[in-house]
Amino acid sequence: MLKIIMMILFMFPLCLLYNGYWMVQNYLFLLSFIFILMNKYSNYFMSISYLFGCDLISYGLILLTIWIISLMLMASEMIYKFNNYMNLFLFNIILLLVLLVLTFMSINLFMFYLFFESSLIPTLFLILGWGYQPERLQAGIYLLFYTLLVSLPMLIGIFYLYKITKTMNFYLLQNFILNYEIFYFSLILAFLVKMPMFLVHLWLPKAHVEAPISGSMILAGIMLKLGGYGLLRVFSFLQLIGLKMNYIWISISLLGGVLVSLNCLRQTDLKALIAYSSVAHMGVVLSGLMTLSYLGMCGSYSLMIAHGLCSSGLFCLANICYERLGSRSLFINKGLLNFMPSMTLWWFLLSSCNMAAPPSLNLLGEITLINSIISWCWISMLMVSLMSFFSAAYTLYLYSYSQHGSFFSGVYSFSGGLVREFLLLFLHWFPLNLLIMKSDMCILWL
């Protein structure tokens, strides 16, 4: 594991080169391929070195992190083109990569907490430094305070856990089953805000709308997964109290998913629509995970990886339109079939993945999650079916409103995509549909 960390650390000097942008990006791709070839992990921690190790859950999420971050540099070409503090940007991104990889590699609960919270800082700098509108200050404050408010109880909970069990190691903590209500709430809340669960999700649409494309991609692709990953880790010793209390979060998430899906149907901002759809998807992930069943755990993991690729790709598409037309409004981004005919295929492919059409990994994740939620309580079938229906409805709304219809009269031209953009979208879509072939990685890890 240390060889991966060292390779990333040695990229820091490259960020300070005058023309090192594409070199860093190529190195990141190289790193992701090296990491793919290291796929030897099982459902217990391997490659243990000091505080770091890796098992299948970590492996998938670290690979997703490196992949999304290399695609972020590909998407943020404008920063390179206009030299918008390019070296600082690169430095920030590599710092974020180091912190995220260390988060997923930690086998010590306290180290996990430390890196989990540290990854907030580079994200905040991304939004404040390279965001578009002046409201990005407000978005940054929202992000900071939502996350910091709930992370202090978690820290106290971790110290309390250490006082009882005398260990912080995830693997050793599995031997304990704890049954304290306040402890449970303090440990879980930080992850619920990060997911984000409905009712504490307000920072997410704000942060997404104000963030640059790289910020949106990392938020949708990785930051939302930190919460789910943390929950997968802590439920190994919170099973007993979880069986008593989890119905609260499941009911909030299922109801919230339906309400957020309805909210998606009245959005006029491309980015806000995709951001709210993320909240709805993560609601399903959270509900499935909270059932504590085998299917729920595995399905939530698959959907987290699928959503990371799919949502990130949709944000890239929204950004491509924003760069051409200078607006994210659906009233201006319409009839794009006439303006960018070649992009319509990618809109179609990624939108269909978003509503879990086969053969995407989203389908696998959603089927397993729906099974787990309905086997937990058959009454939840009502909310799950409404959610599936509205998910298809707002995705169709997004696709048909932006691609079809009369052309906005202010735009008199025709634009092809760049090869870079097609490659970027292909690298989101291809793994998403290829991973279904290797779905045992996602389903058989417990």
C-alpha cells in the first residue's frame, strides 16, 4: 500500500512545473492501471503496513478515487488553457487524492476519522478558489459547518470506543457488539451528513451548483461515498443497536428520496437537477445499508461505485454545455440535438445509466437494494416503487428537455465535441457498463 502512497506523494513536485498539467494527468492514469493490476484483495485486510491496509471495499473505492481524479484533470482543461492558477489547482487535487486514498486505506478508526475530515479542506479550496458565482462563499460555509457540526460528537464517540475496547483496529472491533444509544447516534451522524441523508442534504445542491467541474466530479464521485464507506465499517460493531434504531433512518431516506425526486422535476438548473438526483440515489443506498442484510450491504457498495461514475459523467456533460452556451439553465440548454448532435448519444447513454437501465452497474445495485429493502419490510414497497418511477421521470425530463424541442434563439451555430470530451465521457461510461461482467467483486465481498 505504501508504494501507491509514495507514488502519489512524488507527484507533488510535478505540480509545480511550468507545463506539468498533462504529465500529472498521465501519471494518474498510469497509477490507476497499476492499481487495477494489484487486484488480489479479499474480504479481510491485506497488504498491511503500519496503519494502512486494503480489502475489497477499500480496493474498489480507491480505484474509483484515482480514476475520477485523473478524469477531473481531463475535464478541467479551461484551467490549463487560461492558466487559472494551474499549479495551485494541481497541488490541491493531488493533496485531495492523497487524503482520500489514505482515508480508504486506514485500518485504524481514528486515522480514518482524521483523513475523513481532512479531505474537506482541499474540497473547500476547490469550491472557493475555482467556483463560478460569488455565492460560492455561502456554499463553502454550508459545506464546512454541516460537516464540522456533526464530526465533533463522532470524535468523542471514537475516544469512548477506545476507552471501552482498548483498540481502534477495524478488524479487532468486529469482536465487540455495543449497545448504547447516544454512542450510536454520535458515531453515525457524521456519515449521514456526508452521504447526505434527506434533511441534512442542503449543503450538497449548493456546493454542486457553485463548484467548478472538478469540484462537482469529486463531490459526486467520492465525497458522497465516504459516508457509505464509514457506515459499512462501523456497523460491524453496532449491529445490535442498529437493529433497534435503523428504522428511523430507513423511513427518513425512503420518504426523502421520493420528495427529492419530486423536487428534481421542477429544477431548471442542469447541475442542481443532477445534484438532487444524487441525493435520491444515496437515499436508496442508505436505506439498503441500514437493513443490515447481506444483499443490502453488497447492493449499497455496488450502487456507490456505479453512482460515482454515472453522476460524475452527467456533471461533465452539463459542464460541456455550460462551456459552449455560458448557462446552465434548462431554458437555454434546449434543442441541443441541433446544436451538438454528437453529444446527444452521450446524454442518452449516461441518462439511461442514471435510471438504472441494463447493462449498467446501477441496475445490479438497485435490484439488490430493492430486494433488501422490501425483504426488510414489505410496506416500503410503496416508497421504493414511487422512487423508481420518479427516477425514470426526472431523467427523461432532463434528457428530453435538453436535447429535443425548439432551439434557443440566441444561439446561431453548430458545435462538435472535442476528442478530449468524447474520451472523458467514454471513460465514465465504459467502466460503468463493463463492471457488470465482474460483478462478483461488488456482490461477493462479505
